[in-house]
Amino acid sequence: NNDLQKILFGLDTLVHKHNATEEFDQEMVLQLMEIVNYSSRNIELVNKIFAVLQSETPGETEQLKVLKLINDAINNFIPSSYLEQIEIQESILSSIVLEADNNLFDVFSELLRFIVSTRSSVLDSDHSDPSILIDASILSSNLCIRIRDTNSQPISELLSTELISTITEKWVSRGHYLPIALASVIMKYYDGSLKITPLDPKGNSFELLFPLKMIIH
């Protein structure tokens, strides 16, 4: 990853140094920079995944307010142009506190970043309601926190199963979905699970199922 950062710095320097040179293919270098950034991001995600897999139990835990984590993830990673499209059911989420380590933040931030990166650039003209809904409910044996998006490409059930089940060689060609894989690995680490349901005609529902033992109040 450090080597990729060095390459990125070198390319950036090259662009600025030769910005006025007609013979310099600036577009090609910018494309290379984008590839390097993408590769660096994937390496970061893979490192996080294996760090979680190598941990037998959660690290140092603390009482974390779920609504604050979600808002922090939105403020840090979601472009301001998307904010009006997000609706949070605060009446329930504001009261949920979980005993967890700092991996919990990655669950929310990675799923939200994935949703934003895969959404259609333009909403349907008759789509006036918020297209990302975040809510929660208490089930018989789980706390379910759901992130529902109605404006992205549906993920097939087959691909969903592969992403949340086991690590396979297919991950090499599916770096785009690594944020989902990381979220799933962390949920299993908490003795929970991630369920993905494709929506018709567009979008996906991501259900985070936490064991009730994690709930403080």
C-alpha cells in the first residue's frame, strides 16, 4: 500500500510538472491515478478484513451510540448532495446503545459508501421521497438495523450469498464489493449477520442482525 502511495505521489507530481506540455498525455496519467487510488482502497479493505478474521474475540469494547455512529459515517463519507435523500428513523435509533469495539463504525460507513458509489446519478423524476432509509426494529432474537436504498443496481441473490458466506478467489475480480464483504465479516465477528435483499425495480436492503446480548439499552 505504501508503494501505491509513492506511485500516486509521483504521478501527481508529473501532472503538475508537465501540465502545460501538449505532448504530455495528462488524461492517461489521471486515469492511472484513479486506478492506483482504487487499488490502494481495495488493499486497505482487504487488510481490515483479515485483521478482523485473525481476531478471535472483539477487542476493547465500549458503549457506542448507534445513531451517532451513523451520523458520523454520513458526515465523513457521504457527499452533501446526498443528504436530502437520506431519512433516519431517529425515534428508535437514538435509544440504541451497543457494547462493541471500533469495528462497528466500519460496518455503517462501508455500507453507506458502497451505496453511494453504486447509485444512479439521477433520481427518477417522480421520486420525491428519500431514497435511503435507515431504521431499526427488535426481533425475537436479534436487533435489526436496516439500510434500504431504492436507487442502485440490485445485487443478485447468488452474488449476495457469495459475498456474505466465505472468502473465495472470486474476491480478486470483485473488489467493488469488498465493502460489503468487510461489513459481513465484522457482523459475523459480533456473532451476528448481514442479510442482503435486492429490491424491485432498483435498490437493495441491507439488514444488520445483531445479537441481543450486545444491546446496553
